[in-house]
Amino acid sequence: MWPTVYVIDKQGYIRFWWQGELNWEGATVDKTIETLVENLLKE
């Protein structure tokens, strides 16, 4: 499916993935990804 977003940690593991628009019809996946990336950068 397009688009697909992956968040990959420092060890190369996929920590999160999402298929489709990040904020389609009220979805707030963009905020979820932002929080996840901030937390992964602290590791």
C-alpha cells in the first residue's frame, strides 16, 4: 500500500509501521510517530 511509513531503531529493527495516510479521517499517526522517534532518540 502507498504510502507506507517505517520507524527503524538504531539496531535496525522495525519498531513501528503504518500503511496509508498519516492523518486520514482523523487518524493521529503523525503524532504517534513523532513521540516514538523522540523516545527512540533518548535510548
